[in-house]
Amino acid sequence: MDNKLTIAPVAEWGFFTPPRPMIIAGPCSAETRQQVLETARGLSALGIHVFRAGIWKPRTHPGSFEGIGSEGLKWLQDVKRETGMFTATEVASAKHVYECIKYGIDLLWVGARTTANPFLMQEIADALQGTDIPVLVKNPVNPDLDLWIGALERLSRAGIRKLGVIHRGFSSPEKMRYRNDPGWRIAIELRTRYPELPFFADPSHMGGSRDVLLELSQRSLDLGLDGLMIESHCNPDAALSDAKQQLTPEGLHDMLGKIVVRDSDTDSLDYKEGIEDLRARIDIIDDSLLDLMKKRMDISSRIGLYKKEHNVAIIQTSRWDAILETMLEKGRKLGLSEEFIRTTFSAIHEESVRIQDNVIGGKKE
Ligand code: PEP
Ligand code: MN
């Protein structure tokens, strides 16, 4: 089973011209021809070349505005004809793909609810076979990196090379500042595994409200992502979907003007010397961390033997709860995040249990 992704450089798409970041903007939904064209004119005047608009909308409740349907594809053709912008929309079925091909849509994206469904992903991949349309895959609604990668693999197997991703955050039962949990760790993991994959962030769906778009956009670019997909509407408050998170083209212009775009690398000698020194220090600390980890696991192994001799079960939850509580408390004082402490110590605990389990089961560590 060869699931290696073959990824074409984004320059081959022919849409985006430097400098970074690449921008895709447009309304959540195409509502009327007038709204689509007015928004596109505003965005085009800002030098934005790729226009998004949802034609088929996956809404939580029936009876909400579920998109204008194929008629809206003609409006996207009008946008292209009048402004020269490239057009993008969301597909969630083979029928959507065929319609987009028929109307010459330039770029497709797969929404979060669809990425989470392998049947639909396969259907979309099959419908795309033999085309060369660029496709951006949003993360699945749940924080499952493999599901996200699996969706990319299905498209890749269907011969789609112009592939990219959009990080729009994950559904979360917890109430928080943002509509969706940014879960940056998963995005960073994907970026690390496929550094050549064009990577967009969608601060609109991640944030859910206008006032957090700047901070989320800045964070995405600081983490090294390549572009932004942002919702923009000529009259956001009257939008039929996602009214709270859309910006007017002028609002978008102001917001983009405030973003600090940092170089992904630089040739400056000063910088290179500074970063080498800091990286060397990190390498030394990582080395010590490994040595400490090894020492800790050796003790776990001895504890395993000791428990075996005394016929005691491996897991004493009270002991683990106490360790975690202490570490969380210490971590808090040191300014380390709770998520980091939990993830790190859970991984250490898991490995420790595995080692003790092997010792008790008689396997050699
Ligand atoms: C959208 O981009 O309009 C959309 C529905 O987004 P998501 O799939 O991220 O919810
Ligand atoms: Mn939306």
C-alpha cells in the first residue's frame, strides 16, 4: 500500500504571486448575484486574486440557508469574467464536483464535515480522477490527524497533485474564546510531516467572530503557515450564514495591513549565528532530556519487578493522580501550559506502564 503524497509546487497552480501570505477571500455563501459581484469587486480592488464563495452549505439545522446551488456557479463565472479573479468553492459530493468542472471553477475545497467521512472523500476523489484541479482539504471536525491525511491520500491516489490543506480548528465540547479549538499541535504535526504541502489557515471558522481574526491570522503565519482563507462579505451583518465572522473588503484590508509577515528564513549572518547558538543549546537540553527519560524508565522497570515480587497490580490510579497534580501545580508556577504538562506526563506514564507490564509479563526490557 503506497500512500505517499505527490504534491505539486503551489506555483504550478498559477493563482498566487509572492509575497506571502497567499490570500483566498470571499463570502461564506453566495447569496445573490449582486452580493457576489459587489464583494468580488471590493476584494479585487485590494489585489486579492482568489475568490471563495460557498454554493452548497452544510448547515447544522435544516431550514437554515443551505446555499443557492448550481445557479451560484454562474455568478462565479461572472466574477472571473469581470474581475479576472480565480474562483473557489466547497464540494461535498460527486455531483458538486461535476457541476464545478462544468462551470470551470478553478479551485475546490473539501469542508470539515466531509473530510471526516471516508465514503464521501472516496466519492469526491473518484469524481476528480483525470482532472488537474487544485483541491484544499480542511481538517476534519474532530482532531484526528490520520483522518485528515487519509482524505489527502484518497485524492492523491486519484491523481490529484495540486493538493493543499486548510486548518480551521476542531469542534470542542468546551466553551472557549474561539468557535473552534485551534489545536495547533495537530497543524504543526501535519506541517512537519509534509513541509511541501501548501498550508492555509481559516481564522474565520476557527474564531467565529470578527474581533479575533487578527490574532488568529498572526498566529497562523507566525507558525509558518503559507496563506489565509478569510470570509468577506459586502454587508456582513446581513449575511445569510456566518454573519458574525465576516469582514467587509475594507475591513479585511485593514486587518491584513496589521499583520506582521515574518520571513520564513533569512540569509543574514547575524541571524544565522544567533539561531545556531540557540539551537545548539536546545540540542544539549534535548540530549539531557533523553538521558533523564532513560533513567526514569529504568526505575519504572525496577518498580515493575518489585511489584511482581510483592504481587501488586501495575496501576495505582491514586499515585498517578498525585503525580499529575504535583506536576500541574509546579508547571503552573513555571509558566508551562496545562495542556503541555498533561500531554507530556501522560506519554511518560503510558510508557512507564508499558514497561512495567512487560516486566510483570516476563518480557525483557
Ligand atoms: C466554509 O468554509 O464555509 C465552511 C463551511 O467551513 P468548514 O468546513 O470549515 O466548517
Ligand atoms: Mn462560513
